[in-house]
Amino acid sequence: TDIYRTNNFHLSSIGCALVLKKDLEYWGIDELLMEPCCALKYYPEIEICVNEKEGDLKVKAREKEKAEEENFGDTTVGRIRSWLWNVLEYPWTSRLAQFMAFFSLGMVVVSTLTFIISTMDEFQEETATEEFLPFIIIIEYVDTFVIVFFTMEYSLRFMCAPRKWNFVKNPMNLVDVFAIIPFYLAIFLHQLEDIQIIGKAGKIVRLIRVMRILRIFKLVRHFAGLQSLFFTLKQAYKELGLLMLLVAVAILTFSSLVYFAEKESYTEPHNSTDPAPVSSWTFVESFWWGLMTITTVGYDLSPSTYMGKLVGGLCALSGIFILTLPIPIVVNSFASYYKNRLWRNEVATKKRERALAQSAELKAMQKFNMFKQMAAAPMPRAANNLTIPRTVIKNAGARATANMH
């Protein structure tokens, strides 16, 4: 900076904004003296750095807390629980864990496909012909196998969980429960219907079958992008709340206007026996029209009067501006969090690879030291009659050293 020479506070380059802030505090320079051209770069960088630092501290605190929770002990049962927990929760810990993650993902896809196929008329018991009955049985067997797998997976994870209550209230685990329950609830209702405790439960069972679509939310566990999306929606609740408020106010305003504009329009009777003509618009229909118009969707209702069309045009134009304003905030938040998550995952992967390499190097060093000690130890007299010379042990140590590289 050249503040002492020109009395103007400019920055040649920002670098790390937090380091620059500490330097300014050290030299006693007020950052408010900064010229606007540099302040526009300095203050946003400060906010980004502070947010990143706070986020990093939160992540480290969560990792420390998780490491303390997942201390299963050195007993045999504890080691088995730790191994199962890593296989079911952390795909990067072993090849078996990766296989389990891919297999679980495949089961979610298969379950979704069977649900879609079962909604076709050809594969429903009420309307299916005899040639499709074997396929219906196959779909039921596949669906049963998928549910049994999900049930066993959830049960094992629950038994191995270090803290049961934290496991139960985890949102991802709640999704797993809601994906499993409809299957067993449908079986239970069928049993009640068979023993005539309740009447026909067909509609309830069909509703429960529709709830099977909740299984697709299990995909969130396997994709960082979906997790980032839900986190973004959670973090941007203020902006989303503002959006909902603006949309609600606009819908109420334009719905009222179009209701009174279309109040004089009538539906003409088709013949003399029809009732007298009545207004074709109710306020509920106006509200529905306002929602469809302000979201620029359009549906079955449209105004017929000139005043109603004018209100409809203004409603559509205002909807474009209302929905556009908060969207960049949500998009930028999602992009920032997603990039940050990818970066953290990459750093964590490199740290795990380095830890594995150091562990392998340490084992090789221990093996080398063991062979070195064996080679340096004095051979007993009976060793003269052995067929394996001392040089073989030295060569084994040399090979262990070569494996380290």
C-alpha cells in the first residue's frame, strides 16, 4: 500500500484477506480508509474466508465428535461392530464396503423399476391376463427380496450404531424406515382383511403401495450432489421464505382482481332444462388460476373478459420477476457448498491414501528391522548343519527394503 505517500489506501493484491486484516491491525491502519475500488474486493473476500474458516471448524468438531462416538473398544464384539459399521457406513474403507454401497444403490434402482412396472394395467392383479400372471409373481418376489435386504441392512446398522438415538433421528435413517414400513403395513392390512377385522382395505393398500416411491430418497445417501441440494435448501430458508411470501401476496392480489374482473361472465345453459346461468369463476378457481399463472405454468382456466386478460398478463409478467429474484442466491449457495464438499472429499481421500501408504511403509520397515536383527544375531553352533545360509536372511531383509519403495 502507498497510504503514507499518497494518502490513498489502495491494495496491489489481496491474497489471503484474513492475513491482510491482521497486517492492517498490526500496523494500526484503519480498513475504513480503503478506497471503494479495493473495498469492493476486500470485504467480500473477508466474508468468504470467515465463512470457510467457521465451516472448517464445524467440520473438524463433527469429525472429532464422530470419532469419539465410534470408539467401539478393543473387545472382540467391539472389533466386529466396528468392522460392520465401516462396511455399511463408509464405502471407502474397503472393497467389501464399496461392493455393499453399489449393491444397495442397485437395490434402490431395482425397487423403483418394479414400482413403475407394477403400476401398469398388464401387471396388476385386478386387470392382468393369465399370460402376465407369472411376471406379477416375479415382481412380487423381487420386491420382497429388496425389502428383506433393506430391512437386514437397517437392522445391522442399528445394532452396530454407537449411539442408537442419534442413529434413529438421523434424516437419512428416517428415510430408510419410511421406505420399509409400507411393505409390512400392507401385509398387516391384508391379514386383517382376511380375518374380517376390517372391511375392504383396497384403497388403503393402494395408498400404501404408492408410498413405496419413498425408497427413491435412499439415493440421497449415495450422491453428494443430492445431499448438497438438501443442505442448500436448509441454509437458504430465509430466501425461500421470502419467495413464498412474495408469491402468496401476488397470488392473493391477482386472484382477487381476476375474480371481480370475471364475475360478470356467465356460463350459458345448453337447453331449457338447465338451471339459470351462473358465474363461471369462484374465488377458489381464481386462486388456482393465480397460482398456475404466476408460476408461468398455465392450466385449464383462462379469463374471457378484456379486464381479466389484462390482469392475467400482468400476473404472468410479475411472476417472472418474483420467481427470478431469489433464484441466483440459492444457486450460488448450492454451487459454493457443492464445490466445497468436493474439495473436502478430495482432501480426505488424499489423507486416507497417505495414511495407508505410511502404514504400509511402517510395516515394511518393521519387517526389515526384524530380518536385520535376525541377520545380526549370532548363529548357534547347530546352525552350521542347516542348509539355509545366513545370506538368505540378509537377502530377505534386502527384499523387504525394496518393497518399501
